[in-house]
Amino acid sequence: MKKALSLILALIMVMGLMVGCGQTAQPAAPAEPAAPAQPAAPAEPAEPAEPAAPAEPAVPEVPHVDLSILYEQDNSMINTYSLLAVNPEAPFVDADGNAVEGVAINSVGAAALINWLISEEAKALAGNFGFDQYGEYLFYVLEDGAASVAEIPAATEETKLIRLSTTTSVNDSGLLGYLLPIFEETYGYEVEVYSAGTGKSIANAKMGNADLIFVHSKSQETAFVEAGFSYVLEGQEAERLSFIYNFYVLCGPSADPAGVAECASVKDAFAAIAEGQYTFVSRGDASGTHTKEISLWPEDLGITTESDSVANYTAWYNYSNAGMGVCLTMAEEMGGYILSDKATFLTFRAHGGIMD
């Protein structure tokens, strides 16, 4: 019996092994592939940054000028400008007074420039010059001044170059720099400018180095005419052709230690400067401004255009022998008083005391 049971168990084990070995294991179902990751939505482009506003250009500060107008528009301070044509037959002399021969004067060119400057067009330009920049008129047109309606010829090779001898005030103020390019462009001339005090400008013409003069000293202009150096242009009645004017102004430090702003007249103001021996800067160059200045000092001082006349006043009176721009700079630096034409002073102040 036991033997039979053992056989049965062995048979069952063999059959189990045969079944196990005969079955093929089914492969596991492949896993579902993972859904591909959705690409991330592209980020919205950033708004471009607003470009930085360009920095405002720095506006250069105009240096402060302490020199101020303290006295003006006294009747004795009117400053009249005149044009005179140089006579081609004048008795020209050199710096030593010796006669000069063979002087060539461009009378056609001189007449063209003079007739244009006293035309309604040019006088309107001169009368309005500077107002937009300074808020004040620098020059005024004389109501009964010289005028011309003459036809102005175009330049030729022989008449193109015009030599103008003039005072520093119409040059330093910028008036000539404004007017002359208009004349040159319109008529084809080229104007060569010699700028100095009236005395030196007239001396330059007497040597035959100018075709016309543009100055502001009646006494010196009259002497120029009487010596035969000028002539009457066709259509005019006199040699001196006065057409614009402005005013001289007495300037000084804003503190005004001499108290000139409170004086009853400009001559009283000059007397106060002399009495207190306050620093004064003089042109000292026989210019129109210098000539006007010496007429305003008390007569007992004996001040003239000669440097020797102020030898006793050198502690306060500065005889510079220089142009208006240079003298204004000196007065500013020294804290002194000075007589100036108003146009040049306004230009000086507007440019912070810097003159080209």
C-alpha cells in the first residue's frame, strides 16, 4: 500500500513539472507610452523698455557781470554815427605827415555801400538790430537823417573790394556783422573792415587806406571834411551823412560807491567820481567815446585826450588806449566806472563779459 501511494505521488509531481515546463509565459502588455510632454507655451516677449530720454544739453551759464548802467539818456549823451566818402583827390599823408602819392580810392564801391546803408531797407535793419536778443534797441534811426534812393550798381572786378574804416562800437556791437553780409550777398561786393577808435579810423583814411569812414565824433569828422578828405556824394547835400544814433551810458559797479545813479546830471556824476577818486577806465584812444568822455569832466581838472593831462590822476584814472570791449573788461575786473556806447555794453553783458 505504501508503495502504491509513493508511486502515485511521484506520478503527480512528474505531471506537474510537465505542465509547468510546457506553458509559455505570456509577455506583459507593454505599458501605454507616456503622452509626449506638451511644449511649454513660449513666454510673451517683454515689452521693449522705453528708450531713456536723451539728457537735456547743458545750457552754459553766462557768467555774471557786475558792471551796470548807472546813468543814461542825458541829453549830452546822444551818440550820432555818420558816413563820409573819402575824396580820391585828398592830400593823403603817412604816419609821419609826409605826402603819399598814387593812392587809389574805390569811389564807386564807397558810394554803393553808403547809399545802401542810408536806404530805407538798411536803416530798418539797423533800427531793429538787437531787439530780439537783448529786448532793447541798440541803435535808432535819425528822423531827419541822411537818406538815399539811388540805384546801387553790382560789383565789378575793379570795384568789388571796399575798404571801410570804422569805430569799434559798430563793430563790437555786432551791427556790421549783421548788415554787411546782406549788402555783400545782394550786390557782390567784399567789404574789408578796419576797426579802431574814431581818431585812428580817421588817421587810417588820411593815409589812403580806406574808401569811406563810419564814425561818431562830430568835431573830428568836421576837421576831416575841412582838410579836404571828404566830398559830397551825388544826390546829397553835405559830406557828413548822419543816419543812426544811440546813447552813451555811464557804467560802474552795481554797488555804485560814488553814488552816480543819484546825480542830477551826467556831469555831476563825473564830478562825483573825480572827487572821490573812484577807479575810472578811459578809452584813451582819441575815439568818439573818449572825446565825449573828456567833455564831461569838470573843466578845472584839465583832462584832455592827451595822456599828460591825467598824469596827476593815475591813482584812479586809467588811460588805456584800447577799444571799447577791452575797456569794459578792464572796468569789470577793476570794479571801476566807464563811459560806453550802449550797444557795445549790452553785447558785453549778454556775453558774460567775454568779447571776441
